Amino acid sequence: MTAELVRGQNHPLPQVRLEIRISAGVPVLAGATLGDENGTVHGPQRVAHPGAPTLPGVEVPRQAATEHRLAVDLSAVPEAVHRVGVFLALPTGTTGPLRFGAVPAPRTAVHGPDGTEIARYTVSGLETEAALIALELYRRQGAWKIRAMGQGYAGGLPALLADQGLPEADTLAAAMHGTTNPGPTAAYGHDTHRANGTHRANDAVCNPYDTPAPENAPALDTPAPADAPTLGGPIDYSHPRRPRHTAPPSPTPAACPTSDGQPAPPVAGDAVGWSMEERLYNQVWGMFEDLARTTAAYRSAVDFADTRLEKELDQALADPRARLGEGNAAVREAAQIRRDQLAGQARAALDRDLAQLTAESEVVEPALPPAYARWDSPAWHGYRVPTEPSMALRLGDLHLPESLPLRIPLLVRLPLEHGLWIDSGATAVPEGSFADSAALRQAAMETAVALAARLLAAHPAGELAVRVIDPAGAATRALWPLTGAAVLAAPPATGAAGVTEVLERLTRRVDLVQMAVRGGAAGSLPDDVDTARQLLIVNDFPHGFDDRAITRLRYLADEGPAVGVHLVLVADRADAAAYGPLLDPLWRSLMRLTPVPDEHLADPWVGHAWTYEPALVPVGSRIVEQVLGEVAAALIKHK
């Protein structure tokens, strides 16, 4: 359960690898200080900031933005470090606000490596402060805790650093501000891009600090003359969670042009993260956000061009004396030309961005691990049962009409936070794709089986148990990959008695685990309770379900994910029409997928309707049987 902290409150940290997420209404600079038992920071080498973003155990963002993610590994910080302070500061030398009292209260959240939120804290009550210590991670009797600080400094970064015991705090603060120096335009913030859709994937501007200096240039640490003018740095439109990396031995950053003026080739794993798996996950979602923004920019530009054309035509027709004749025709033609020019420029920018994202996709896709990869990926041919659960899972692909044939993998974190509903009802499929509804139901169940196989393959042996409810026994053929490999925890349950038995078993497991967790005795469950995570596949819902069974299923959908019970429902919502609005909360709690491409996934940032394509097994491929064979062999050894 997430702890909601107030100023001064502390909370134990169950893990040492953390991700600290910060959200502010305006671009802010974020960093961290490493202090001793008394909180003293011994020199600038113990301060992580955009100019020096990486210290042992700490990595901070490289630019000012409205959202930040800081990576912390407390097991890797030096032994002399007992306090890690996370600070925020408003950039200087911009037209932005000068005090936190004039902006929304910054929000902080601490997450574990699996994405679980441990604690959150909203820094409220600020007035004239220009810098603040938001959180403090501190060591106490060999264990780490977090404290909500909210300590503000009206004197800004110099006052904050001086309070940490740093000599020459003014010089260090000036260097930190000079490194980010975001310039007068506040369009580089993470939420700003999402709101107005103006980000373009290829608009990254090279930071002068990232490029080689001329031969006669002074050293970077040479102080500037006192009368030297302060210049605003270039605006950096690069993704705030996808910083540029310099691949040794070349000093050229990956996002900057090469010597011939062309962008450097994309690199798989070019994102923040503690492991390649995490970096690839963040990179894929960065690609998704880039595609969403550049498409929004294109649509907005075309809408503006169309609106201006209509306005100019209305003005041309407003004067009755000018409605006829060659003059009016020339005005209309000129307006159309201007509209086409604007639309053409927008399309050229979109094509440029799509070319970059396509090149990145061609590099990233072959590097994805099995849980992230398509079924036709070579990664599956060398599959072996993992020793640790995968961080995420691929549910399919996403694309937009303007971006064909570019596909972005749809990755979700594990364990699943919500159940899944594979819609076996009528969808907007091309005419002739399925002869009848029975074929569509069969395809939906095959999609569920492929998903179950992927989930089993993403877990170590024995850590996921798959159960099936098939009241009428209609899914025997679709279930053959699972039943033939003997990887189900029990034979598929059929009939009303089978439905009742499985639901009672899983409901009891949820109740017992919840009580054990509340009582701090998670290891004292009865011997007959399966401690492995449970995946329940229900076919043809609500066929075979009475009111009591439906109530239990809704309970599992609501309470199960938090204690390791996950639901995959294969159903046509129209079949449940007789229940009226009773099942509406159930549908809303599940993530809807389809066995065929369908435009139904909404983008909450810019309002796109994404086309979802399921992760289908190629026709004639035996890869699922091969993977399940490996899983079955590992299960036998595990027992």
C-alpha cells in the first residue's frame, strides 16, 4: 500500500533500488546531494546535477523539465554517505516563475524496481522559495528510510547548497544553472509537450556541452570574465526520459549529427534504466510518446491550414461585388495554395520524424527480449525459462493511420495491474475476415492462449499457475497448446460445479493472502494455498455463471491483482446484456483487447485513437508449442 507522507514524516524503504518520480507544473532542475551522518556534503563531487548527472548509486536527469525520474541504488552509494537529499530548483535566466509559491505544488513519488509505488509526497505550503529539498533518504541502524522534507530556500540553489556545508556554493549553483539554461521558451517540459502536441521526434538540438570544443577553446572549467554576457542555451526538445548517450570511443552524442551533418544511427537501449530490459522498456514507451506528439503536431497543423482556408474563403465571399469574376477565382486559388503549402510542410516534418522512429524501431525490435518480442522474433528460438520474472510483457502493437507501416510494441508492466478482456464480439473487421461469430470467438480464445503462453514464459518455473474456466467445453481445440504441454495447474473447469469450485478456491486465496499481509504473516499461509501467482482464463463469460459466481468474479477482478490473482476474460459484452448495468464496473476495470486489429485504444494525452493489433502467432508456426515444452520441462524439475 502506498504511504501518503506529510512534511517531516518518515517511512521505511523495503528496497534499495528505487525510482523517484517528480512532477511539477513548470520546468524545474532536479538533483541529489550525498551527505554524511550530519548531512554535510563534502565537496561538489558529492552533488549529482545536470552537469554531472551520475554518481555512485545515483543518476539524475540532464535537463530542466516538468517531469523527472531519478534512479537510486542505495546499495551502491559510498559507505560514508548516510543521507541522500533530492532537491528541486527553478531555473534562472528565463521568463519563468521565480518562486515555488507561484506554481503548482511539486509532487514526488518513490517506486520500487518493479514499478510498485512505495510512498508519495506533495510539497505544499511554499511561498518565496526558489529551491527546496523535497525528500531525504537516510540510513538508520543499517536500514534505509525516506523522510518528506519540503525544506525551501528563498535564496535559491546557493542558499540550499550552502546549508549543506558546501564551500563556494554560489559558484557551484551558477554552474548548475548554466548547464541547463533552458532559454525563454517553456516548450521543453514533459507535460507541455503532451498538452499541446508540439514535440517532434527529430527536433533534438545538440547541447554545446556535449560537442567537442575547438582546438583553441579554453577548458570548460575556466571561469568566464566577470563582464561576459550571459547567453541563453538552445532549447532541447529531446525526450526527458531518453537522454543522449555518448557511445565510446566516439565523442559524438547519439542524438546529434555526425560529421557529415546526418543524425547518428539509433542505438537499442538508449534510455535510462538499471538493466538493458528496463532501458528497452523505457525506450519503447519513449518511441510511443514521440509518435503521439509528432502526429498531434501534424494533425494540428493541418487543422489550422483548413481553418485558415475556410476563413479566407468566407472573407472572399463576404463582399457580394467580388463573388464573381476572375479576381474572386484568383483569391480562392491563392488561399488553396497557401493551405496546401502549410499542409505540405507539416507532412514533410511528420515524414522526417517517422523516418527517424522507423530507423529506431528497426534497431530496437531485434534487440527485444522474448517477453517483449513478436512471436516471429529469433529471440524465441533460443528461449530458456528465466530465473527472474520479466519486467514487462508485450500485448500487441499500436499504430496510427498517418504512421503506417510503423508499429510500436504495446508493453505493460508485470505483474498486471488490471485484468484483460479479449472481446469476442463483433468489431470493425474487414469484410470477409471471419465467416461467422463462432470463428471470431475461436480467434479470441486462441489469442488468450497465446497470451497465457507468453505469461508462463515470462516467469520462472512454478511462479505462475494458469487455470481455465470453460463452462461448455467449447474451447477444447483452442486450449490444446496448454493442455497438450501439461502446463495448466488443473484441467479446464466445466459445468456449474467446475465454475463454483475454481472461483471458491481463488476467492479463498485472495482472502487469506490479504489477511496474512495485513497481519504481517505472509509466510504462514495454509499448506493447501498455492503461493504462485494465479492466472484465470474464463471462456464465453457469462455463460455458466449465476449471480453468486458473477459476484465472486467481480471480487477477483477488483481485489485479485494486488495479491497475485489475475483475470483474462474472453467474452462478448452483448451476451451479458441481460444483466443490465450490473456488469458495467467489471468491463470498466478490465483492459479491452481484440483478436483482430481494431481502433479502440484511446490516448489520454492528445486524444489519439490507436489501432491495436494482437500479438498473433504466425500461421503454421510451432513456436508456442516449443516454448511451452521448455516451460513444462522446467515445471517437472521444479516439482
